[in-house]
Amino acid sequence: MAGPGRLRASSGPASTLGAVTGSREIDNILQRGADGGRITPEEALLLYTEAPFHALGEAADAVRRRRYPDNIVTYLIDRNINYTNVCVTACKFCAFYRAPKHGEGWTHPTEEILRRCGEAVELGATQVMLQGGHHPDYGVEYYEELFSSVKAAYPQLVIHSIGPSEILHMAKVSGVSLDEAIRRIKVAGLDSIAGAGAEMLPDRPRKAIAPLKESGQRWLEVMELAHRQGIESTATMMMGTGETNAERIEHLRMIRDVQDRTGGFRSFIPWTYQPENNHLKGRTQATTLEYLRLIAVARLFFETVPHLQASWLTTGKEAGQLALHMGVDDLGSIMLEENVISSAGARHRSNLQDLIWMIRSAGRIPAQRDTLYRHLAVHRTPDEDPRDDRVVSHFSSIALPGGGVGKSLPLVEAK
Ligand code: SF4
């Protein structure tokens, strides 16, 4: 009898399999997805809700093997630096923001951001993710100054930062078109747009958790404009705030439709909602199994998106490692600093050795990558593993007054 292991790992027409799952229909969809063929949203929902876990993982992993026959899984060293926690958008799931005039609101001067960039460079970071709230005064001019200052001081750092929400906000504050805002921040130094703020793209769940945020359609329109101006991006998804299975798949469909037109999404990064310190507190949370199933379905559904990243920060290292068997080819960043998701309760921390161990013990070859997924160093044997005890993810500096101004890494010892 044919088993899941016989799913084809090369492109070309699908071969006929015997019963893999007990359902001819599911077998056929898995086979088509594993072969790099297109599956419909309806088929993706069927896989998500009905396909046996092992068969789903095997089919998704067949995609990874076909795409990345070198067996390499990548990681990145970067730092998430927040310029302000002041925000007018008040998303219900967010534990990071403070309303304007709130006593715990802060903004960091450029010198503080440059100091943090300098620390990141010292620790081998190749990228910074500058992220912040929708400050009522921050228009395009603020971001031009921020990006050009970082580029002038650290031209080697790739600025993979902000998201469509910030771009919409800055254009509104400055009274300019989206096209102009994107053009100007690109000239100032923005290299790549982070996929943040996608949350859930379909209207119903998005309005329930972020009523003041732009619609999912608008989020995608900004991404499409940026892609057309030559700025690529990643795409994210936050699971577990009460959305249905069908809405999760609809989120994937909305991204794939844009990808069909632009090809500008390099990677898809789902993560799970963290329930502490926010208005949705503890109401719902995606289970690890739901997360892993979504990962596998995404690998099969996104035949046009090159990379799939696991979120060890929100799901933990064990789930992150399991995701490596569900089609994932990238573990993302060490995150020398992360405050936004950590504020909502993400306690998982990692370091260079841990991340490399997770990859190697899953039977893959670890490699450090840059923002464009180019391999900077491939660690083929343990002897080639880099050793730097300072490259550790750090606890939220939100706990520190003023957002930790002037505090050097480690802000708080990693657990
Ligand atoms: S998620 Fe972003 S836009 Fe929403 S409240 Fe938090 S900082 Fe503001």
C-alpha cells in the first residue's frame, strides 16, 4: 500500500497514490499540493479540518524538500527596536501601546535608537525591525529622519521595518498620498516592509479585535503598492482571537491573491495571540495542534510564496521544532530585543546555540541568512557552529520605565 512517504518531492504531474488517508479526495489534494500544484481555498479548509495530521505534515514537508533540496533551515540575527509605544489605534489584543498622554507612554530619541542599532551590529545583527505605535505626530518626515539616520550610521543594517498600518498613518498625518509616502521612506532607507499588522485580514474577526485599524483589504492594498514600487515584504497572521477555521483560510486566500499579482511576499509567518495585559485577556488562544496544522496547510496553499517561518517566540521551541517537519524552512530571528509580543505574555527565549540545536536535531542543516534569505554562513557540522553567548533573545524592556532608555543589553536576563 502506498504511504505518505511516497508523496513526490519533485515538480511535474502528480502520480497516482493509493489510500494515504482513507479519503480519495484528501489524498488527491495532498498530492497536488505536494507536487506544487494549486489548491483552492475550499480544499485548504478541507485539509485544515479533516486531513490526518501525519499526512498533512508529510505533504507539506514534501514541498519543503522540493523547494530546498539542500536540507538547509535558516535563521536570522536581528533586533526589534521600538521608537514609541504611544498609539491612537487601541487594538484590543495589544499589550504594548499606551494612549497619548498616558503616564507610561514614551518616545525614543534618534540617538537611543542608534545606540541600540550599534549594540545589534556588535552582536552580528544584519537587520533591524523598527516598530512602533501610531503616534499622533509621526508623519512621513519622522520616518524619513529615522531611516536616513540609521542608514547613515549603519549602512550595513537592512531596515526591514514598519507595516501597512504605519504607512497609512504617516500618510494621513502628513497629508500625502500613499504612493508618495512609500516613495519617500524608500528613498530614506526602508529596504523591506515587515508583515506586521495583518492580524486577521477578513472583516469580521479584524473588526472584533482592532476596530480602529484599517481593513484587511486596505492592508493588502498598501502592500501591493509597495511591491509595485520595488519594496518586498513578509506577511503574517495572528491566530487565536476567536476567528473561525474558514476565516483563517480566507486570510491565506487574501494574501495569495496579492501574491499572484505582485510576487512581493518573501515569506509567511503565522503566530499565536498572547493573552496577557490586553483587553481580550485569556479569551481564546490557538492550540499548538491548530498552529501546526495551519503551518502545513499554508505550505501547501502558498505555492507562490517562497518561505515559511515558524514562530518559536509564541509557540515555544518544541512547537517550533515540530514545525520543521510541517514544511517550515526558516526559524526567523534570535530577536536580540522584542517588546511587543513579549508584553502580551510571550515568555519563550532563545539564543544562537538553541536555535542551531533546534535545526540540527530536526535533521536539517542550520544556516544564518540575511533579509533576502541569502546564506551568510552554513554550519554543515557542529564544528562549524558559531559560538557567541551574547547572542541571546532578551526580555521585554517595557517593564523598564521609559521603555528602557539607556539600558544596555541584556535588558533583563534571558530565561
Ligand atoms: S497593535 Fe500596533 S496599531 Fe494596534 S494598538 Fe498596538 S501598537 Fe497600536
